[in-house]
Amino acid sequence: MHKKFKLKKKQMFKIQTLNKIDPDGLSLFPLDKYEIASEIPYPDAIVLRSFKMHEMELPVSLKAVARAGAGVNNIPISKCTEKGIVVFNTPGANANGVKELVIAGLILASRDITNAVMWAKSLIGKGEEVPALIEQGKTAFAGQEIQGKTLAVIGLGAIGVLVANAANALGMKVIGYDPYMSVKQALKLSNQVKWVEGIQAILGQADYVTLNIPLTAETKDYINKEKFGMMKKGVRLLNFARGGLVNTSDLKDAIAGGKVARYVTDFPDNETLQMDNVISIPHLGASTKESETNCAIMAVNQLKDYLEEGAIKNSVNFPEASMDRNGGTRILIANKNIPNMVSQISNILASENLNIDNMLNKKHEDIAYNIIDLTQNNIDESVKAKLAAIEGVFMVRLIQE
């Protein structure tokens, strides 16, 4: 038998779970192909939710990480990219759960429900006096209705569009701002939602402002003294996106000065917990059975597609890539996005008398990702080694029948 061709035994993929993952998602891993455990040596992939991986040593076997959720702040993205590890998230899977809590936040910001409930509880033991005391004290908790008020939605991604449409259905005047809005999301947005191009214009009109943007180096402290200055007096601010989006020192001043009537956040910290007129919710946005199931199912399906076929969807560090499989060997290569890489790869395969049936080359920032289908199957590992030796290549995988 030629040295470049040999029989391969069926591969078992090892999956490590760093958090409790919904069983409806994990059940999609076929037991004849996958081994799943929270403690497992040399995993091929990791599935997690909130576990912080930054101090974790990444196993040499690791090919992919999937977060059952949208945010990936708990994952060392740059470190993963350097090692050719694809990082997935699940945008939109928990969008409805977050949307519903944002709508609840609108009501909580409008009607002084939280303080009213605590006050009512303080009447325990008053006996027959309770009904009269309730009638006397309720005026201290009067609020306003959301119908007819203007809501500014900052960020029109999966959650933002759902919030905008739901608020519109509840009778609010909704204006949206997102300089990076995709065509896909634009098509989902109600035609009754007004799309404003400038941040100053949207903040100046709003009775309520909701944040639905990711936390990045550029968006940290996005709502600050300058933007508070653009807002109406008595505005109600909602943050169900990420805590770092709002500068807490500037928020404290805005509340004290009456600029912000109420701040509702799903990301309280020690400072906001001590502030008046802040409603602190303990990160419940995606804490629903449905959200956890949807996120787990999406994360598992993305991992399966990548491990078995090399397809990438919803990665935060690699380009989206998918190509129909024709049989034979599939080679996956990640390299620096520099000239002459494809020709070097092709030359090595040609020198080994390996025929390329189909090839896909996709780019994301400074990296390129290649899917190459060969006519031949059972390619020797020496070919993989030669491809990996090309300067600029940092990941090579073979998928064989």
C-alpha cells in the first residue's frame, strides 16, 4: 500500500462541559461518535455558559469552543485564534427571553412596583387596618404609562429588533439607532419603527432608552456624561446588555441631578446596588428554560457541523464557511491572511499527487480559513505535517471517511 494512504478507524470526539448545559442540547451529540463529560482528558471541543476560561490552560487537542449564549467575554478569543481554535456563540437563541425581560423593565421603570411591593410587605401584622393603610399609602407609588411614550432602542440586532417591535405593539413610539444594522435585521423591523441615523437625535427625543449592544473596547462607558447631557430630564434608562456600557459615576450624577428618573439593569454591581432609583435585576435576561434549551441546541449543532464537516457558522473569530461534501478527504487550514498562501497549499498537494475536487477560501480580519476537498481518502498524516510547516499556517485538520 502506498505510504500516503492507510485505513483510519472511526473517530470519537470528546466534548467537555464547563457548565451545566441543557440536556436537550447535549442529546444531539450521537453517543456512537461523541463522549461527553465535565472532566475529560484532551477534549476536542468545549461547551460552556459563564465559566471563565481566561486562566485556563487550553488543551492541545482543543479544536472549538461553543458558548451557549451571545456574550464571549469569558473566553480568551485572541489566545484561541492563535491556536486555531474556533469560538462559537449563539446570537438570537435567547433573544425572546431577554426581550420579555426588557418589556418587564419598561413597566418596572414606569410604575413604582418594586418599592410598592416592599412597602405593602411592611404592613404585615397590621390586621384589619391593612386595607385602609393600602388606600392611604398607594399614592406614594404613582407612576406613568408607557403607551404613547417614546422609546429609543440603541442596537438593532436580534434582541433590539424584538424589543422595538414589541414596544411598538404596546403603543409606544419607537425610534432605533444602529449604524451597523444588517439587512437581515432591517427586514424584521416593523415599518412603524423610525430609524434615526444620529445618536444625539435619538437620545434627545426619548422618554425611555434601552441598550442592546455588545460590550467592546469601543462601547465601554458608552452611556456617559456626554450622552446623559443629550437626554431629556426624567429619562428612564434600561440596560439588559452589559454592565460596562454605562459609566456608573456619571450615572450617579445623572440620577442625583434628576436627568435619569430610573435606571433598570440586569447587571448590578456594588455601586449601582447602593444608588437610589436603580432597579437591580440579577442577570435574569436569558434565565428561562426556553433560552437555555435554544442556546444549547444551537451551540451543539454548530460544534457538530464544525467537527464533522469543518463548517463554521456564528463564530466570533473565524469567517463563516460552508461547502457541500463530495466524499474523499476534507482538509481544513487556517492561516494568516497574507499573499501566496493558497498557491503554497496547492503546490504541496500537487507534489503529493493529490487531486483537489473543490476549494473554499474565506477571510476574517487577519486570518483566512480554507476548506479543501480531495478525491482521495485516507491521506497520510505526513501531508498534514507538510501543510502545517508552511509559514503562516496555524491550524490543519483532516476529516476522512
